[in-house]
Amino acid sequence: QVQLVESGGGLVQPGGSLRLSCVASGNIFSAYGMGWYRQAPGEQRELVATIFSYMTRYADSVKGRFTISRDNAKNTVYLQMNSLKPEDTAVYYCNYRISWGQGTQVTVSS
């Protein structure tokens, strides 16, 4: 059983930055990828970024602004979000295989 706990969300002005963290507990293997997804009100959950070993993948909408990283020693995955836009407003979820965190709210508004 894997548990994922996200943190770091909040309210930020357009152009600002936030860093999300996701701490995983349980049987975590660094060989498997981890990822961040987001879901805005009335929208489907969508991929934001994934990291597998040292390979990363990003949604086109966040390329150049977001950076995903992973600390295997701490079982933690991060999402550094810069140049935030109002359309980035959503609940952000951490994912590992079939496990999901509870989500953390990110609101970008002036």
C-alpha cells in the first residue's frame, strides 16, 4: 500500500511561483515513474508532468515554466511552477502507479 501526501499549494498572483511536494510512503521503487496531474473545476484530470528515472515529460501548456524533479532518498517528487497563469488554477494530484494523493489546491489570481 502506497500513500502519497501533497503539499505546497496556495494562492499566488499571475507570474508568481509555487513549489509542490509529494511525499510517498510504502513500497516505493525508484524504477517506477511518478507524476503530477491537475483537475480544474468542470474539467477532466490531465497530465502535467512525469518523471521516470531521469527522463521527464511535460504537457505542452507547462513546458518551459514547470520543472518536475525527484529525490529517491526522500521518496519525494517536486513540481516547481514558475510564471504561473490563471489557467493553471486547479487541484494538483501526485501519482505513483495506481496510487493518488488527496490533492493540493493551486489558485492563480490577482
